Amino acid sequence: MTRALIVHRAGPGLSVQDQGRPGYLAYGLSRGGAADRLALVEGAALLEQDESHAALEMVGMGGEFEATEDMRIALTGAPMRASIDGVRVAWSASHSLPAGTRLSIGAAESGTYGYLHLGGGLATPSRLEARSAHMTAGVGAPVQPGSSLPVGEDGNPGSTGLGVDAEPRFDGGEVRFVPSLQTEFFDPAELTRFEAIEFNRDARGNRMGARFLPQGDGFQNETGLSILSEVIVPGDIQITGDGTPFVLLCECQTTGGYPRIGSVLPADLPRVAQAQPGASLRFRLLNLEEAIEVERCEQERRKGLHRTLRPLIRDPRTIPDLLSYQLISGVTAGDDLEKAAK
Amino acid sequence: MTILVSNSGGTPPGAEWPQIRTVGIDGLLVSFGDRLSEPANRAALALRNAIERADWAGVEETSTSMVSTYLRFDPLWQGHAAMRASLRELLGQQDWFAAALPTGRRLWRIPTVYGTDLAPQLNEAAAVAGLSPEEAMVSISQSRVQVQTIGFAPGQPYLGELPPEWDIPRQTALTDKVPIGALTVAIRQITLFSVSAPTGWRHVGQTAISLFRPDDATPFVVRPGDEVLFEPTTAEELANMRASGPDGGATSEVLS
């Protein structure tokens, strides 16, 4: 049997995602890829493999999965209830998924996008240089129940049972932005108010973008609706006709004519994408130099992520064959549980 | 050529072109105007080609919109100041408004059904433009329009410029969805849809061409600088042409 992940049950919007397709902007195709690219970095660190490996993106809800061979997995992004053959397993962690066992992933406890990574990565066919499904472009489609997804050879079938301290980003919070093409069309007082008030994530939103409802009036500007369509990048904060901000995400259109009050820092985009409906956010303006320094620090933090991994502490109550362990004599090396987990 | 550099914002009155502005933390945009004009469009296309040829270190991607050239780079590798300096130097090398159109341009003839239930807003758009539906069809089908940019959706062209009576606004409410191949009009431009999408533009014609073919050797069919004639056909002929393949009866010939 080929090395594959069988999808028995799938939440809506389950899709294969990787780093997306940079380089096609001139052809009208936005980069796409994982809505929370930091989750790909965390998954790669947990499995000690390259960030280019494709993973399954789960939107608010997971599914039920089975491996045809023993595999290593990692779970990142929005925390979801997960179990292997009924035994609860930790999120933001790596685990062994023995062949034939059932991995069940339930609803997100906070945040929106959860990820299931596999040792060796998903090996579905590449189209336009990536495996990512780009829903709005019609490249690829949601994964359906009953699918069998090929998985690449695990180049590093090493350790599992590691956890990573996930950067908190699942409940809204502060989002930093820089000025953008039309920031100067907004009255300084409006810009100040934009930083002062709170916004709630609207239920309307998807991989293209997320709408945020101001706690107060909408934001007016002097451009009217007459500005020429101009390039759009993920992070851009469009102010739509009713004065409501809409933050564009990975699968956004490539050009647009709504004025943009600013652009969210790449480092904070996962926080925007992950915010659940109702989550409260604030925006804070940085200048370009500050923003680039934030980006530099974030890149360094991500590069060092693998050094922060720690072994998971297993709860004895979750070990089904507890009685088979040497618990009485005390003469153990102290790592029996870890060994047993492999 | 004077270049006005603005760190972020909009267009001051009487501003000189081109202008360089930032896009996010890792992009620069060179704009050749704040309204669509053929010279500004040519300038943007030519500058993009020149940047691609220059092959500067740190540059990750370039594109154009109607009158602007976009450049994305790694700001941790190459600072904004250095990238702006490179751009200014390149901008000073020629009169970009006088630049030639890209080479390898083609003339497309794309069979189009005007009006009928396939394109239900011909009458409405004609009325807004002050034309009869028949006059509207003649006006659009006899306008040889040029691809000004590809954008919004993959392989989707913005074409222009239509005669002045077509300076009609977008609708205030969006149409829920137009099908692939929909010919839509607003502000003296045509958008030919490569995907099925909601739009504020009025749907006046329907074609059978597929403009985005992700599994083909040429995934993106039309290019900036290409010219297009939307030649009238009937619903029955269009159905036959649709069945004949992804070109939907469209033909092309090389112009330059």
C-alpha cells in the first residue's frame, strides 16, 4: 500500500496548503498558501523538516484520519481537540501516528485555522509550482471525505513527543500596521481614532480577507470611490464603502480600488487570520523602520524555534496500558514513558 | 525627469509623476499618474520590463497595474533607501511615457453574445450610457481595445479604452456572480472574467474563452499590450464554439 493519509471525515474547507505561489502577481494570481504561515514554521520545527512541506489546513473543524504506514505528525495553529484511538493528544506538538489508528480532530477551541503536518509532507500533485489549493482561483478544491492523500517519504523519522510554545494569536489582541498607499487620504483625527478603538471580527470572512466591525462609527476618507485600482498585498486594510475595515489575507484579489488606511505587518497577519468571529482587536501604527525591525526579530525568532522545543509531559491517566509499565520498583531510567510513546 | 518621493501617502495636488510610494513593508510602487492614460500604462509596462532585465539583488517579484509598477523585495536584505535609489536611477534613464509597447503583442478576435439571458445587463448599461441596446453592441464590438493590465483574478484582463459615452459608474450593489467569460463594462473599460465572481461592473456580453488554464503550458492566455475585438455572435454559435475547446472560438494573430 502506498504511503498515504486516508480522510474518513472532513470539516468544511479542509485543504492542502503550503507556502503558496509567490511570483504570479503580474498574472493576477495571489500567493495563497496557508492562512497562518507561522503554523507551517511551527510544524516544520516540530518535525525537524523543511517549511516547504505541505500540510492539511482545517477551518474551525478537523476530521478523522488514518495513516496507511506509521507516520510522524504535528498539530499546530488554532488549538483543536485531538485524539489518537480515543486517547487525547496535545496540540502544538508532534506525535506518532501508527498505521491503522484513528486520528480524530474536533472543533477549534480558539482561533480559526488548525494544521495537521506529516513527516515527509503531503505529496499531492503540484500545480503552478505549489500544492496549495487556491479556492478563489479554482486551483485545487477542499479535500473530501473518502480521499486518500499521498504522503512523502519521511527523511527524518526521528523523535516525536515534542511540544512548541505557540505564539499566542488565537484570540485577537494588538495588530501592528504601517502606512500604505492611501493613508494620507484619511484625516489625522480619524487615524488616531482608528488606533484608539476596538474592533470585533465579523463572521464574514475567509481566506481572502477578514472584516472587522468598529466599536463606533465607520471610517470616512476623501478619496470617495474614485481611486484607480492599484496593487493589493496581504495585510492591506481596505476601508469599504460603509467605512468598515477589511484586512486582506493570503488569497486576496491582486488589485483593488478601495482606499487602504494601512497595511498589517506580516508578523501580525496570523493574528488577523486566526481571530474568531467576535474576537476583539486593536490596531497600532508603526513607522516603516520600526516595522522592519519587528520583521527582523520575527524572522530570527522563527529561525530559532527548533531550539525551544521541549518534551511533552504525559499524563499517566491518558496511558491506556499503564499497568504494563514498571511503576513499583523505582528502578527505571526515568524515560520509560517516552520510549513507550515511540 | 523630476521624481516626487512620498513616504506613504496619496497624491498631492499638482504632483509630478512618477511617484514612488511604499506598499506594506516590502514593496515599492512607482506610479505614472492618478488616472488612466495610455502613455502612463505604457510607462508602467516598460518600467517593469526594465526592472526584470536589471535583475537587482533582493528583488522578489514585479507586476504592473493600470499606471503603476510594483516591486516586492526583501527589506532585510536590501534596505528601502537603496532600492529607491536604484529605482530613481533607472527612472532617470529615459522618458518612460514615450516608451514602446511590449513586443510579441497579439490581436485577439473573441466571439461574444451581446445581451440576451446570457448577458442580462446590456439594456441597462446602454441606458446609463445614453445609447440604444443596438448602438451599445455596435459601439463595443467595433472598439479595438487593449489589455492594460492583468489583475484581480488570474489571467483576467482590464481592457480599454471605450468611447467617452461608456464613462459609466460601477453599480452601487454587487451582482452576486457573473460566469467565466463574462464581458463587463464600467468607467470606459472592459473586464473579461477569468473566474466566476461577484462584481460591480455591468454584464453586457458573454464569451466562451477560458483565460486561466492552470494545467496548460500557457496558464495565462492574454498579456498586457494585446488588443481585442469582441465580435458579435449568436448564442447557438457560442455554444458550439464553447464545445470546441478552451479558446471558445477566439483566434489570435501576432501584431508586433
